[in-house]
Amino acid sequence: MRLFPIFSVKFNRSQAMILERIKEYIDCKGITIAAFERSIGMSNASFGKSLKKQGSNRF
């Protein structure tokens, strides 16, 4: 069972919107992606990698 289904290889439109909103939140708070990942207990670079994948799968 996947804990974070939004971090799959392919992104649909709603998943991409979720990632964009989380990125906006991180930018607004002025923290790094790594700090965000640590604060929510994610593994190192997992969210950052998802952002890169999402960027290459733009609609």
C-alpha cells in the first residue's frame, strides 16, 4: 500500500495541482524543500524528485 499516492511516476491534473500548492506553501513559509520533507517525516529528496517529475510531465 502506498502512503503517498501523489508521488507516483505519472501525474494527473489534480495531483499536479496538489504538488504546485504544496510548493507555493513551502515558498511562502520561506523554508527549503528538504526542511519541509524533514518536518513531515518524508525521506530525503522524495518531494523534490516529485516536483522535478511533475515539471517534465506538464500538461
